[in-house]
Amino acid sequence: VQLVESGGGLVQAGGSLRLSCAASGRMFSFNALGWYRQAPGQGRELIASLRRGGDTYYSDSTKGRFTISRDRNTLYLQMISLKPEDTAMYFCAVSKTRDPREGSWGQGIQVTVSS
């Protein structure tokens, strides 16, 4: 499956963005969907995930501010109250296993939050 992210860019602290991850296949065919981010000089971290049954996970740094959701062909990440430390490259990943990392990845999209 091919994944294409969109919706990133530059935003001021306190602002909002919604990332989209468009898939060539139906999102409901995947068991695990996730959003990851990687800041310069740091590893890639899972920030939100969604299981087919509807269970969600959020990292401590995004809980209460980010929301993961999907429709038939697109995975979303709604981000509010953005902080400069949210600045990173954001990636979506989907898998038919329980771990999004084991499936397909998007190419990544930059989110920059200015103070």
C-alpha cells in the first residue's frame, strides 16, 4: 500500500494542524495504524495509534492534544495546542499485524512550531 501524508507546515505555538495520510487501500483493512515523529538528532517515536477495534494509544507528550482517527481511505492526526517541542518530521504507518512499524510507511511531512 502507498501512503501519502499532507497537512504539515509552519504554525505558531498554540495553533492547530491536521495531518492526513491517504492510502491506496482501505484503512479498515489494516489492524494497526500509527503516527510517528522524528525530531532532528532523535529517534522515531510512536505518538498515536489506532487499532481496528477502535483502541487508541497516545504518548504522554501528545495525550489530550492530539487525536487519531480514520475514514475509509485516510488516517488523520488532529493536533491542537501545538508547542515548539512538537517540531519534527511526522510519519504515518499502517500494518495488518499488531505493530504499525511492520507494515507500510509514508514519506513523512514536516511540522514546525514557532515560539
